[in-house]
Amino acid sequence: STTSQNTLAAMAEMGQRILIVGCDPKADSTRLMLHSKAQTSVLQLAAERGAVEDIELHEVMLTGFRDVRCVESGGPEPGVGCAGRGIITA
């Protein structure tokens, strides 16, 4: 997360338009861009509302450093998705 956010910050400094979409279960892939502000993930909000269709874009896409657009999709619970399944299986 830190490496990608610093790379994107440098690209934003060069005038590039940036959208970062995080998929970490902790929803912290955009935290540096948002000056340490926690962001609600799309999955979390959809669970609260009952459907993705009940979410407005401005609720899940925040603007951070140098107008970088930030979205956190959320992800599987730790240990059950991505590498977690492989570790459990092994």
C-alpha cells in the first residue's frame, strides 16, 4: 500500500489524473492519500444498505492528495481470501 500510494502521489505531482482502488480487507490502501482518514469500503456500505445500487458514488469515492480519487472495494476476511486460502490449505 505504501509503495503504491507514494508512486501515485509522485504521478499526481506530475499532473496525472489518478484513481486508486484498494481491495485490502483492512481498507487501508488509500489511507496515505486521504491524510490518514479511514474510508468506508464499498462492500461494507453495501452490507449496511442491502445492495450496491443503494450507494451513491460520492459515498465511496473520496478525493485526497492532489485530487487523487480514492475507492476502497473491501475484500475477503483475513485468512480466507487471496493468499489466506493457500496458507490454510497448506
